[in-house]
Amino acid sequence: MRTPAAHALVLADGSLPAVAALDAAWPGWSAGIDLVIAADGGARHAPVLGRAIDLWVGDGDSIGEAELDALAAAGVPIRRSPVAKDETDAELAILAAVDAGARRVTILGALGGERFDHGLANIWLLGHPRLAGRDVRLLDGAVRIRLVGPGEADLRGRIGDLVSLLPFGGDAAGLATAGLRYPLRDEALPSGPSRGLSNVRDAADASLTVGSGRILVVETPATLWR
């Protein structure tokens, strides 16, 4: 039986920046990856990243049959699903990572591209009940997104990065921050107003406490906006 994964990488079918751009934006993002799951056409990202695929899932509508046959011939397990289904291929891949025991999941290729609705749906997947208690992050070269709360969250990172705090699925209250330029002190962020947008990390060991509700933490690297 396979040892439970610690850090799973999910490759969705959207656009992907160069590895150098990912490394510059989010140093250490790939540390400890021990499981790679490709969601349909996301398999094309694996060679670019220099990663071997451990599992392929999807309905096959964004990958050629020859490519899929090549993966199978290379020994990659293929978990094919019907085209008519309730879940996206990205969701199936994320749930496969959960089934493998991953406590940390990094998702690439989930943002950008021609389908804005797909990008939104992938962000909303962060609220999936089966991801509760796990460290799950969507990222590309320009943004890193995760969902936190209630409770305490580590916002550690590079000084100067933009850190937007956006209420998710309703109002959030009892918010307190440390290490951000515009502090919150036991305050609320109601759903709708944009107050939580464009804060700045002023200390490497920043943090957030959420009394109630949930917060999307959306980070933009300082290397892009300075």
C-alpha cells in the first residue's frame, strides 16, 4: 500500500507560467511534493515542470488519445470518467489527492485561460467540504490563493507582497492581523465592500485570526507590482 502523500501537486488544464516565474514569485512552492495528479489536459504541464505523473484523471476531452495511450504505456494509472458528470476534471484530481492522504495540495493551471467561469469554479473548490483542515493553494506566476478560517492562519511570506483578504461565502468577523500595513483589530469584513483589498505584508511572519466566517487570502508577489 502506498504511503499517504504529504504534498500533492494537481495539474489542471489551464495556462502555466515558466518554472522560473513560479520559483521567483513563490520560493519553496514545490518543496516536498511526493504525488503528481494530472487533470485531463493538465498532463502536458508535467514535462515542463520536470515531474512524473503518478495518476491521470478526467474525461479525456482535452487530451489526445495518442497522448493518453502514451501515459498508460509509461505505467501511469488512468482513471477515466464520463464526459457527462457533475464534477470538473480539476475537482476529481483534487479529491484524488485527498483520497491519497495529502495534507497539502498545490494546484497549478487552475487560473487564467479563456474560461473565466472555470477559474471562478476552481477558486470555489477551495470551499469543498473534503478540503477542510488541509493546506490547499491555487497559484500561478501572478497570484496565490487559499481559503482560511475560522481560526488562526499563518500569512508568512515575502515583505512587500500584496495580501488581499476577501470574505468568502458571507460576512467574516473577529478579524485580527499582525504584520500587515493596514491592520485589523477584532473587526468585520462584510461580503460586498472591497475594504480587504490590497493590504501589504510588512513583516515576514504575518498572521491572521478569523473569529467567524472564512477569508480568501489572495497574494500578489511584490516582484510584479513594485
